[in-house]
Amino acid sequence: MAGARAAAAASAGSSASSGTAQPQEPGLGELLEEFSRTQYRAKDCSGTGGSKVERIEKRCLELFGRDYCYSVIQNVNGDICGHYPQHIVFLEYESSEKEKDTFQSTVQVSKLQDLVNRSKTARCRGRFVCPVILFKGKHICRSATLAGWGELYGRTGYNYIFSGGADDAWADAEDVTEEDCALRSSDTHLFDKVRGYDIKLLRYLSVKYICDLMVENKKVKFGMNVTSSEKVDKAQRYADFTLLSIPYPGCEFFKEYKDRDYMAEGLIFNWKQDYVDAPLSIPDFLTCPLNIDWSQYQSWDLVQQTQNYLKLLLSIINSDDDSGLLVHCISGWDRTPLFISLLRLSLWADGLIHASLKPAEILYLTVAYDWFLFGHMLVDRLSKGEEIFFFCFNFLKHIISEEFSALKIQRRKSLPARDAGFTVEDICMLRRKDRGSTTSLGSDFSLVMESSPGAAGSFTYETVELVPAGAQTQAAWRKSHSSSPQSVLWNRPQPSEDRLPSHQALVEAKSSSSSSSNHSDNFFRLGSSPLEVPKPRLTALSERETRLQEVRSAFLAAYSSTVGLRAAAPSPSGAIGLLEQFVRGVGLRGTSSSTL
């Protein structure tokens, strides 16, 4: 298994020097055609089909190289994992074009590859912990869940027999002693050794947070536990990590999404099924800043559940510590790429990662790398109507507001506080009766709380959110631009960020200061604060929205012309109707799938 630092640096250098995309490089349409034709297997990358995959991988390396210096973990012929990329990218740091010429690796590639090779047996299907996104120096990783004893024994025995007695899990001759051979007969010692390597890899990547999307504690088939998870490890080997159980429906549930004409609004998972035994469990210190009633998670529809989980993940990676994040489900190729892809696109839309990539380029990268090259079985999922892949990109319309922006979280942390014991979160938790009259508030309070949702209805503890001036205008926009009439019924208005007011809001507030705030849409009062009022951030807001809308539109256009929707009858009111419009060129702004 090749993996020397020199080879990695050469690979990074070649990608950096390639510059802009060449005309012969594959487009999104070609990628989707290949994706919908066959499942990616690293060992099958030979012949005509292999050349297409090689071009796709080369394109991904070039796109990564635009903004990062990276090393490569070689997985030629699937030596490490049969459904991971042949060239696994390890992002090291962001870099400019000049810095790429003097790339110096900051990681011991040989040590990393050794840890990967040893730890792969610990996880289901050998899908080890793999870093895929670099944000603020933190690694966002993906993997499968922990392997159960059945797979662990079966895989180690298989590897031992078919490698001529050289089991990868016990690769070094110096480690294969008589004592080690004796330990193989004991569950405890085998799990200690294999999961110990998994923990070493997690620590090497500085991962602290582990988010488990499984709705089960252990996956059971034919009465046998075929997988496990960190949260039910009997020996508490993962006690030093912050474990989050955030159960999310598996790919089978997205058959109902397709059957409902691709309407996620109002689609609620049945949590009463026998196999569902993993409750939602999140440490309090992670839930407090989000102002979400997590006890109601079983009543959320698919849209709200996905939105709240994404907010949680964004909050974790925006924390002040330097710890990384691991996201996994069972096999790590359905729910896991859904959230990895949403994270990548959301952070890109904020300009925080992949800053030089255009909408068509980031779309290509996440489809190719996060989905195709990590083994998502699109062919099988389409044949069963389990369209979680389509849901991911169609869902972008639900995260365009700035409340999903990582920049918002950073700005909230940097808001000046004159009283160290009184934070924005404290304000959110106040009941209306505790706030007193809005007209009697001091200027310091007014600058933070520029408007209130209480003007439109009751102001309760559960629904308090910071809403900017002009909330009615934004609510009207949502109603007129919703994907279906049902979305207005099922979706609560999404509050925007608690940013400081614009100059226009100040003027309007001043002119209406004599009016009662209980009869005003915006109760912000000018006051006499010495703080300078910042300039409007409308440009930044519209940029995030525009970028995500462009990605979604490009995906719908390419998907409809290559893969299409497996539906019995088209419905103009649903997603199918939207795709028919895109095929006819409506709303594409002159962009065709051949140019993506």
C-alpha cells in the first residue's frame, strides 16, 4: 500500500499546478450517468469503466487542490476499503496558489496509513474513520458504525486465510506473538485490540465529538447483532469522547418521501417500530445555545428534523475548542453522506471552505466525492424508490436563510456584552412578562433585540427566537416561494439571525417611536447608544441564498436529464413538476446540463 509523504506531496503538487478545469474534464451529467449505471468499487477501476472513474477522481483532486494542500492515502484496488476512493484526500491546511509550490506535509503519512490499516476492522464493512472536510483546522470525518462480534471474527478470519496467514489487523510480525494468538479466542481482548486502534485513529485526528445517526443501538439481522455502536460499548472504551445519539430515519424511509410526490413537509417517521430503540441523547452544553425543544423530536417532520440536526452539527464545529467531529450511521453511505454533503455545501455558501469553487464545481465535488466515490448505492436505491440522494440536494431550499450560517454563530459569539452574566441566549430564554415594556428598555438592550415575534402572536418560552426587522416581509417571501401549499401549513417560519439593525430600520424605528410596540411589527427603539450602527449585510445574506439556489437548480437540471425521477405519474405541483419545468428550460437562466 503506497503512501509515502513524497508521493502524497507530488500528488498535491500536480493537482495544484493543474490550474483551472480543462475542457475534457467530466461534467456533472457524465458523472450522474456513471453514478446511476453502476456502484463504485475501487477494485473495478480498470477498462473503459475504470477510465471514467479515474477521470472523476482526478477531477476531485484538482478541485480539492484549488484551496488546500493535502496528502493522499493510497487505496489502489481497494486495498484498505473496497468502497472508498482510490486516492483518499487528507486535507492539511488552506493555501494560496503561491504556497502550493512550497508544500510541506504536516502529517506523518506512513503513521496515518498504518493506523488506518489497523483500525479498519473495527468498523462495519471496513469503513474506517476518514477525514473529508477541514474547517477552522478541525477535521470533519465520516465512517460506518462499529462492527459487531460476528463481522469482526468473520473479517479477521477471512483476511487471515486469504492473505496467506497475514491478517491486516495483526500486520506487524513483531505484534503477532503467541500471546496475541491466544487472545483471539476472547471477545474482550479482541475488541480491546481492534477498537483500541480505532480510538488511536480518532485521537490522531483530534476527534472529540461522535454523532451517531442510527435509530438502533445495534443493527440486528436474523436475530444476530451484526453491528454495534460507541454508545453501547460495554467496556466504555469511548467514554472519553462526547457521544451524541441523534437517530435519523434510514434510506428505507425515503421510499415514503418519493411516494408522497417528493414532499418532505409533514412526513414524520414512525418511532414506535419494534427495531427503533436508540433515544435521542445530546449533552446539555451542546443543546442550550440552540433554543430547540429536543424533547419534541419524535413529532418533527423530515424537514424540521434535518434542519435541527444540521444546526446541531454546525454549532459543534463552530465551538471554541479545536476538536473534530465524526458523523456515521450504519454503513456510512446513505445518511452519513447526506449530512456531510449538507455541511460542505452550507460552509461553502458562507465562503468558509472551498472559497474559490463555483456552484457547478462544488456540486460536482460533493456528488462525486461524498456520494459516488464513498460507495452510495444509487442504482439500488433508485430501483427501490429510496431517493435519499435526491432529497439531499432538493433540501437545500430549506437551509438558505442565515440561521444556518456558520458566520451567524461566529457573530453571535463576538457580540459585545456589558454585563458578563447576561448573554444573547439569556435574552432568548426570557418570557415576555419578564421583559417588561419594550418602550422602557435601555439602549443596550434595544441594540441586541431589534424586533420581536410577539407582535404577530403569543410570545412563549418554546418559540422565542431573535427575528430581525422586516420579519413580515421575509415570511411573505417564504409563503409565496414555498415548494407546495403544504409547506406553509407544516413549516413554521424560520427566524433569521439576530444581527444589528440596518440604517433604514433605525430611521423607521425613530419615526414610529411614539407608537406602542404592542401594535407595531418592529418595536426596535433608537435609544442613545454610543455604538456605531453597522452597515447592512444584505449582500452577504443574498449571496448565501443565491449560491445554494444555484447549486440546487444545477442539480435538478442535470438530474432530470440523466437520472430522472422514478415516479408512477408526474404531478405538476410537486418536485416532478419542477423538474419538468427545468427540462423545458424554465428557471435555468440559460444554463444547460451540458455546461455544468
